[in-house]
Amino acid sequence: MIINYEEIIRKGNDRHYLSKKPQTVCEIFSFEPENMEQMPLGNLYIVTELRSVKDCGYLANLLASLIKREYYLNPSNGAFKCFQQAVKKANAHLSEMAKEEKTEWLSKLHFFCAALTGQNILFTQAGQMKAYLCRQDHFSCLSRRLNLEGESRKGLPSKIFSAIISGPIEQEDKIIIATPEVENIISQTDLRQTLIEKQNLPEISIKLKAFLQEKNQVPLAILLIKPSKDPDEKIEISPKIKMTTEPIDLRELLK
């Protein structure tokens, strides 16, 4: 598959955005394999929101770099184990920060990480990020279960990133990953209608930007992803790998 994506971002550090509240900073990161050994791991996408607090403004960048390094470190382990290890490393770092009494970021960090590898997607999140999938005329919220699990783990730095969801993706799927504020600006009805009516990402991006222009210029980030057919791709069946910790099956969320 070829992975196409579009970014819509208001980082929050624009001088025109004035607020008496602590400033919110949003970021989008995308990473690709750097050599042939890493190719089976596919692409890594990260969307974050962090309300700036003392000594923690660097946290989103640090976590993204740490996850990227760990994910691509040992590609022979396979995508799931690499992703699992990257999440574990991120939790360990946040736990160490908490031991040093650097906990200002608790409940202020919203972070979504997804790996698109072959015909599959792996993802996890912290906080109240929003993720949706449109497959033909079927629209599903991918983040609902992780939102609920995140609420149950509030205040536990060692388990900020908890469950991993895994499942197949299809050509022409449309995936949206967004920071929490998006839900207050674009209704799920408008989002669903846009994804069903518009077939390519530039059209979807233009429509969403039109919704955003009608609202206050609050910081936010939206990542649009759409896999399409690669005419040169050879379909290979990967061997079944036994997992020590089974991920949540994405198909359960699409029922």
C-alpha cells in the first residue's frame, strides 16, 4: 500500500493567539523507515497536544523521538513487538519523570501514536485524543475504548500508554487523528458526512479547514491518512507470530 497523508495544524505558539491560560502546543510527527531492514515496520505517525507547563514544554518532542528510535531499533522482532517495546519505553520515561517529581504534565498530555505496517495498523494513546475511521459508508470512533481506559489510569505515569489496538486496514480507508479540541469545533455528523462525500485527502482537508475558520483560532492538530493501492506491491503472507500480550482487535471497534 501507498500511505497518503495531510496535516492541519495550529501549533499554538503563534503570537496572534492570546490567552491568559497556559498555552497549548500541538505537534504532528511522521517517520519513515531509513533502510531496507526497517521497511517491514512501515510508517510511524504521532499527533500530540500538551498544555505548556514549567520544564515540560519539550515533552512531546522527546517522547516522539524516543518512540521512533525504539520502534525502528530491532526490526527483526516484527512490528507488534517493536511497537510494544516503544510504548513500554515511553511509559518508563514518564514513570522516571514522576519519581523526580516532574508531574506537571499529568492530565495535560494528549498523545496518539500509530504504525501503519503492510496491511495493518497498530495504535495507542494517552489522554483524550480523537481518532476515526471511515470505510466505505461505515464511520467508527477508534479512540473511544482507549479514552475510557485512559480515564481509569489517570495519575498513573507508568501506565499512561496502556492498551495497543491492532487490525487490518483496507485500500481507500480514511483515518482521522485529532487533538481533543476538534470535537468541540466539528461535530461527528459533519465529520462523517465529509469523509463519506469527499474521496481524496486534499478535498477533505479543504472542507475541514472551512469548518475551523468559523471558530476561534484555538491550537489543534488533525492528521488525515488514506492508504491506496501500490501497483508495484507484491502481496506476501507474513508468518504467524505468537504474542506474549495480545493487542485489542481493531475489528471489535468496527462492529
